[in-house]
Amino acid sequence: TVVFDKTGTLTEGIVEPGIKDSLREDAKSAVDACRALGLEVWMISGDKEETARRIAGECGIENVLFEVKPEEKAAQITRLKSEGRCVAMVGDGINDAPAMAEADFAIAMGTGTDVAIECADAVLPGGRIGRVPQALRLAGAARRMVRQNLAWALFYNLICIPVAACGIVNPSIAAAAMTLSSNGILLHSLRLNKAEAS
């Protein structure tokens, strides 16, 4: 599940009286791309229901949390997590920071507040909301990569350390094999560059 803050994240964040808060240019395409990744998309806002639903409708978001006070945002993320969801939170402001800290993965707009950026696992340079799907893809790829590397290292160490400790293999050969194993893990991790390009 990915939860987008509204003001300053999905929208330009213009809050002066009488001026309509408008969608960021790439907000709808970012939401569509998240949905194409198989993610459930939510929007959270402190705005009244009518305004929140209008913006959500323009983005194609069906799940809307509205009139949520800043101090309640983190509780909403906790609630979504308690339902078994892995939750990513995308925000930009001080009021988003507690929710971002509560989320499994937090993404801050690069144009956001320092507090939001400090809470984030990833920061979108220039506040380009269209990069959210890429950040989520990379996070998933990195997670899989870490698990694969740990599995390989565990397997290797369970076999090779006892063999070396028993003197079956010369220590210099064991050291060289360990170096090769480490290099293999490094080369495997470099595959993330390919994931970033796609």
C-alpha cells in the first residue's frame, strides 16, 4: 500500500485563500504507475471531504482519508499496517513526518521540509512525484537482493568455515575462496544498476 499526502505532494500546495490547489503535473501518472505495480493507493489529507475527494478523483484514487489532523496521520498508518499491509508513505511536510516514521518505507519530496527529508528512506530530487514508482521498484529490488546475498553468504559460510576449520582445505585457499565469495556478492548487488535503468 502506498499512501500519498495531498497538499505539497500530489498537489502544488498553494494554500492562499481563494486559490485552487492544483495537481502536480505528474501526479496522476505516478498514481497510475503505482497501481500498475500492483499497489493499493491511498491519499491522506487534513482537508474537508469535498476537497479531498475532488483531488483524489482527479488522480484516480479511490481510498481517501480526509479531515485527518496532523497528529492522527501516524495512527492511520499504524491502522493500515495492523491490517497486514506493508505501507509506504509519501509526504513533504512537518505534519507528515510522524506518519513517515511509522511507515515501512518513507519517501519525501526533495522540495519538502528538512524534518520530512530526515524521516525518509528515499528523497525525490526536485519533488518529482513521478519518481515514486521507480523508488518503490528499487526498494523492492534492493530488499530481494539483500535476502539473496544473505542466503548465499549463510550457505557459503555453513559449508566452507567448517571445512577450513577442520584443516581439510589450506587456509590460503579458504581465504581466496572467501574473497571470491565476497566479490560474487558485490557483482550480484551491482545488478541494482540494471533495475534502476528499467
